[in-house]
Amino acid sequence: MSNYLVLVRHGQSQWNLDNKFTGFHDAELTEQGRGEAVKAGELLKTAGITFDQVFTSTLQRANITAKLALESAGQGALIDTMVYHDDLRERDYGDLVGLNKDETREKYGDEQVHIWRRSYDTRPPGGECLQDVVENRVRPYYEANIKPMVEAGNNILIAAHGNSLRAMLIILGVETPESINDAEFGTGVPLVFELENGEIKKRYFLN
């Protein structure tokens, strides 16, 4: 029994463009971001991947990306049954939310900002580290709600955020806390996992 699990990061948001820490802020997609979402759907259509269920974050940059991708993939009927959940939101950057990343480096230093952004278990002030996202939110949600559908052979799309999807890579066992820093998700680029009897056989980006 073979099936697909596809992860897609939202298209470019206005705060991505403005180089701000976004976190839980509900930033809108830019026109480029909307175009990236449409292209993601076209890539999925070309690849012949159809879905049984779609899961997404409650933040509009993720769920609008999912809607635009589904429409351009010819699977708009899935929009009405799409599941939204807070546990799939971006990492909470706490006191850094809304700050320009370059200005924050100037204030706190490159090394400190790099630790806040990329350390697995060091939280930014008032926020979450990636370990929090993995263990407190994404892993419990995935194991309770998504994993049973994947193991039953359904094709699943998850439209979310850079850090909630990096959390997924750890949960799926394809990255570790030590290797996750090298894992990047371009905006609007689907990452496809081909599974057979619940085991990952291939993973690749569609572009």
C-alpha cells in the first residue's frame, strides 16, 4: 500500500518581505506569495498527486496558501473539509515578534539572534524553542489526528510554517535535533514523501 504525505510552507507573507519575526502574527500573503501557492498547486497537479485530507494552521498565510494550491491543482472540493488547528501554527517568537531581523542582530549580536532562531532548546524571550513546537504541539497533534490517516493509506497535505514543518521532519524521523538546522523550506515549495506500508521510501521537493 503506497501513499503520499506532502508538506508545504505558506507562500511569502508581508512580514517575510519586511524581514520581521512573524510567529503567531497573522500576516497576509504578498502577491508573490499568492503566486507561489498557485504554482504549488500546479506542481502537485503535474505530479498527479491527489489528496484525501488537508490539514493547515489557523494563520491565514498557511490556510490561504492551501486553498489557492488546492484550487490550482483542481482539488478545490477539499477546501470545505480542510482541518485548521492552532497546533500547526508557526513558532511563537515571543518578544521578538514584529522586530526587524537585521535590527535585532545589530542590537543583540549575530550569535545571540542565531541561537534564538536556530537553537533546538533555547527559547527567545517570552517565546518557544523548536523543541517546544515539536513536543508540546506538533507531535501530539500529528500522532492523534494525522498519523492514523497516513498509516491507513490516505494522501495527506499539511500546509503550515517553516518551524512547524521543521518539527514534522523530526517527528517523521528524517531529521534530528542535531541536523535540523540544515533543513530549509522555501515558500510555496511542496515537499513530497512517498510512503509504502507506513515507511518513507522517497522524499523530494517539487519545483
